[in-house]
Amino acid sequence: MTAGGTGPEGPSAAPDLELRQLRYFAAVAEAGTVTEAARRLRIAQPSLSQQLKRLERRVGAPLFRRLPHGMELTESGRLLLTGVDRALAVLGAALDAARAAPVTATVGVCRGVPRDVLERAERRLTAAGPLRLGYEPADSASQPELLRTGVLAYGILRAPVADPAGLESYPLGDEPLGVVLHARHPLAGRTELTWADLSGLRLLWFPERRAPGYASAVLARLAEHGWRPDTVVEDSGSHTLFRHALAGHDDLVALRTRSAAGADADLLWRPVGPRPPRERLLLAVAGRTPWSGRLTDAPGGRREPG
């Protein structure tokens, strides 16, 4: 870092002064000897003496009188020290202000994240100190690259992550999926459902491109239980249209976690078993970045393996 002036040709232009040399100069002025200043700065004495000579050449005037008992400032040195002290004080205040300024982190959020999971993520992200959060909708499939390129600071996405290279992830939620159906559905009177109950029913599903790993895992588990439903893709993101689709067809159900199902008098959530598929939500961040450092230093939580 250099201390600039008013212009390269102007009389008050600083001749490419280095901040390090100014700090060294101030340390020698305070210590009174190069030996003591070098000890305080934890650098070699010859290196410090060399930096002082370079500074004097750049200033164009001697800054110290070399006396038998130590170093004494010249008039030029006293004038420079006054300016250096002011500059270092201003710089220190600016650094303190910069550190205290609230930082904004952009968090990608996939669709259907329950409120309690979002609140859990906020607690995790702010555990290391104040942090202003801004949210952007982003599919689970697109978040890894957005995290690696720095477009997103953090991401909330569904596991498994298709391309986890360079990412660190922390668990936020792990819930079994249940069946969502409308209140007039023939199965509405059941408090629990089995896989046999779902035979022949279609599944109101999402575009698999949003979370291909999660979609494959869920459909594979359904197939293990003998249910290979025809899927009806709903891509609007509108709860009204989601509800309308279920209410209009007795052969159509959806899969949601209980917390994501929400409170809707027209819809019911029923557990299904045995061994239902699960939805795992992760908090992801690019590794070896300041953003990942906040999570590493924060208390609580555990990193996902792999």
C-alpha cells in the first residue's frame, strides 16, 4: 500500500511512500534507537536501517541525526512524524469502521423451505457475529456453481448435492416425507397410510431439474416399496394452483414433510410407511473462503461428511 498525493506533478504529491516504511519510521522515533525499534517490530536491525534509508531518499531529506546515544529527529523528521501520526490514526479509525460495518451475505434458497429451517439457518449464520442476510430463490441444482463463483455466499438446498466439489455443507433439517391430499379424498379418513394404499395413484411432482439428486433418491425409495407412480409436474410455485390440482383429482397426491405442508383446511398431511423417503436440507458454502470461516468458527453444528 502506498500513500498517494494530490497528483504526480504537484508540490504536495507523496513520492510513492510505503505504509510499512512510515510505520517503521514512527517506531524508531518512539523507541529512540534502531535496535529497540527492531526488537519491538520483530524484524532484523539491518533490514530496518535499510528501510529508513530508502524512506529518507524518497522524502529527499534526512529524518534523523545519528548520535552516539541513539536517533534524534531532524526538523524534517518532526514534520513528517506529525503527519504520519495523523495518517495512522485516520487509517486505524477507518479500519475499525470497516470492520464494524454490517456485512451482507446473499443466501440462495430452494423452493419449499419451511420457516423453522430458515430460522435455524439464520441462527447458524449469525452465530459468529452480526451479519445482514439477503435471500435469492435458487434451485438446488444451480446453487453449487453459484456458490463456487461467489454469486451466492451461502445456499439452502436439498441433499444429495449433485456436484459437491469445493463445497462444505451443514445439516439444517432431516424429516420423513408424508402424503398430502385434499380433504375430500377417499383416503382422507385414514390417520396413517401404507404403500399399498397409494397403489394406482399419481404423484403431483416438481421439475426434476431443480434437484435431480433429491428427485432420484425419492423415486428410488418409492420404487423399493412397489409404488412407481405416474408423475404430474407442477411448475408454477403457487400454493393456490397446487391445492387446486389436488382438489380436482381423487387419483392425485403429493409428498411433503409435515413442516412444509403448512396449515391449509383444504389439505391434509398423512404419514406413510414403512421407511418413507426423507427430505434433508443443507446449508452449503464454498470452502476456504471468509464465508466458510464464519461457519467453522461459529459454535454448534456439525459439518456434513464428504
